[in-house]
Amino acid sequence: MPKFSLFRKPKNEEEPEKTAVTSQEPQAPAPSPQEPEKGTVEFASSQEALKQEVENSKEQKQEVTVAPNKTYLKAMPLRDLSDVEKVKAEVRNGNIIILRVTPLAGKSIEDVKSAVNELYEFTEATGGDIARLGEERVVVCPKNIRIWREKTPAPVSNEPLPTAA
């Protein structure tokens, strides 16, 4: 938040400068209506405007804190079926996970299939994306990230091409 205010009064030699800047020091009370001074009404209205501005900024800060500050790309090994919940939690927090399935594949291929199917259903339900990266890795993305997939050309047939000769 800026340390200055747009609600400054011009400097007078007789009157010290009053600003609408909030600080740790207590502010002087506003003059009573019976003793009107030059600029008193403007200062009071600027105080109200500043209070309104502070309330608006508090509401904006609350909205901002709901969204994750940063998206991280994390690499994790899948050692056990219980690791699937950790992956889901990371994706819910907005992080991208590169999951290495080799540790679990060494124990049970059926567990790997079950874990990948569970993650697939989770990403479909949350609007995320999931894809295989080679033989031993899977990438899982949150809803605001999409995985680019190259369109493969039509399969090449093994039939000989006709020749003009």
C-alpha cells in the first residue's frame, strides 16, 4: 500500500501539514463543527474517503488470498497407493506434478494401473489434465493448465506404392 495520499492539503506557514496517511501514531481528533477552520471539511471528507479506500483494499486482499500465489512444477515418486492422495492435494493447490511410477511398478503393476485410473478420474472431475511422459512418468495438471498433444499423422501402410513404370 502506498505511503502517500492524494488527499493532501497545501502547506501553510501558520498551520502544520495534515495528511490522510494512516500510520502507527494516533491521529488528532477532527475539529468540532462549532469551530470551523479553513480546510476542515475537506480534511474530514478525505478521512472518510481514506477509510472507505482501506475497507475496499481489505476486501480485495481477501479475494487475492483465496487464489494460490504461485504454481509450482513438482516431481514426485509414486511409491505406494497412499501417495495418490498427496498428488491430489498438490493438484488441488494448483501445482503441476510429474509423477514417477517406477517405484510402485517394481512392486505391482496392478497398483500402478489403479493409481493412474484414480488420478485420471480425479483430473476429469476437477477439470484438470493428465498425460503419460514416456514409460515411467505421468504429468498431472490442475484445471487452469492444459497439456499440448501433438496430432499424429495417419498411419503409414506397408503396401507398395503404385509406380508409373
